[in-house]
Amino acid sequence: MEKLEQYPREALLYFLSEIKSLRPEYINSSRKELLGRIGAKTELNKCISEFVKSVPIFSDSKFIDCWNAAFPQDGTVCLKTSFGACAYDSSGIVIASANNKRIGACLGIDEPFCDEMRGCIRKNVKTRSDQVIGECNHSIVWLLRSLFDLGITPNNLDKISIYEAGFLASEGFKPWYRKVENYTCLYCVRIFLTFGLSYVFGILNEREYATWAKLFIPRDYIELAQKEIREGGLR
């Protein structure tokens, strides 16, 4: 059986919903309470384990690292789509991780675009449009700050491997899968190019076909912007 202790609370809720065993009383349960309800050798545990095994990426250690990074218990989690990013050294050791934190929550100030009561304003904003509207800095942007705080300079980013995965917080925490093998967020692309980051790893394709792919940072972001305008947004 899969070791469910390695997954965050939100992943457990997603697994329960997928096997049609999510009960209303589970929604507000802590991670510890959910693990207790599932149990170690129960039929429910067996069903979840079989579901996890049916989607190989769910057992991938880097994907699990990003899943945990996306949902820190610090009140900063995005209320629409939560992303987790992890940086690995040449030995494959995690040296930093981050989520797409809400800036207001981090600074302890008012959040004009998002709060726990009203939800996220971007639920009503078209994807890839009006990118200055919202509370969240994206996960790799926060990750870069963590790396720089550790003394890693932009010139050394080529020695670091960065992985990122997203989860739809507003849709039962299910994983988000990319459809294109490029990094398509204009908000991030300009920052990445500023610091010389040429690619990151993200999840491509869906469910049992999902795999890590090298997502290149398009240098001609003007062309990318024009394509988004023509096609009405990229995902």
C-alpha cells in the first residue's frame, strides 16, 4: 500500500473524492484526523492506494514534494489554484521550496483581491488576462527569492533544477495538467528572463499519462502575448 502519510491534507481529500468516499465531515478535518479516519489497513486505505498506483505521477517523489510545498499550513495558500515549486541541487536534494503565496497574507495587510470570506477575485477573471489583478506572487518567483536568500546567485541557477506542480484549490484540489510544452505565464516569463532562467520542469498531459517535461522559457514573450490575444488565453 502507498504510504499516505507522505501526502498533504489536500491530496487526501482529493483521493477520497476520486474514489467517491468523501464525506461532509471530512472537509474540515486536519491531516492527522484524515489519516486516522482512513486507517492503516482498512478497505478505504486499500482503495486509495489502488487509485494512487493507477496514476504513476502521484507516486513520483518530486511531484509529492511539490504537492506538499503547494499547501503550507501558514494561511498563505491561493484560494483558486495552488502551485508548489521545489529546487534541487545536483545530488537531487531539495534545497528550497515555495508556494504561490498571497502577498497580503504574508505581510499581514489587507487583501483587496482575495480573502477567506470573499474568495479569490481571479475566479471571475479570464486565465492569462489582467495578470496584475490578484494577491498571489507565483511559486517560482517566491522560490527564486528563497534561493537568493541562501546566497545562490543568478549565475548559478543553471546548477539548480526547478520543478513546479499546480492543484486546483477551487475544484477539490485536483492536479492541474499543462497542455503545452512551454512556460506560458507572461507574469513569470519576464522575471525568469531577467535572472537568466531558461527552463523549469512542469507536468504535461493528464492523469495516467502525466509526466515531467522541460518547459522552456520563451525569449520572445511579445510573440507569446500576441498569441494569447489571438487565441484568448493559454493553459
